[in-house]
Amino acid sequence: MLAPQPTEFARRTAEIIVSFEISEDDSDEDDEDWGASTYSSLEVSDPRYLEHLAQNAGFQTAFTGHLPFA
């Protein structure tokens, strides 16, 4: 297992992610088992960073938008 490198992670993330926005879905359809739905927008410095998502319009994740920057 690799040792965490939060400083390196923050540096590389800043090079890749140009901007992002996360907003909560306003609908009343929140599922108690899954939590709130959100919309997210992500701009990266090179489109190749998102090529693996080209076939998927949506996905589920536990990402909260809170990044552990050192």
C-alpha cells in the first residue's frame, strides 16, 4: 500500500482541475437511503482526463465536494 501524499495530490489536482461546481438538486425526490442528488460540472486542463467518462452520462459516487487540501 502506498503512503498518502496529500501535498502531491493537491499539486497534481490543481494542475488537472481548472474549475468545478457542485449544486444540490432542488427536486423533492431525495431518496433517504441514497441521500441528496446533485449536479456537478467539471472543467479539466486536458480533455483526456475525462475520456473514461465519455460513454456515461451519469454515475453514483460518495464524493461530497470536500477535498482535503493541505
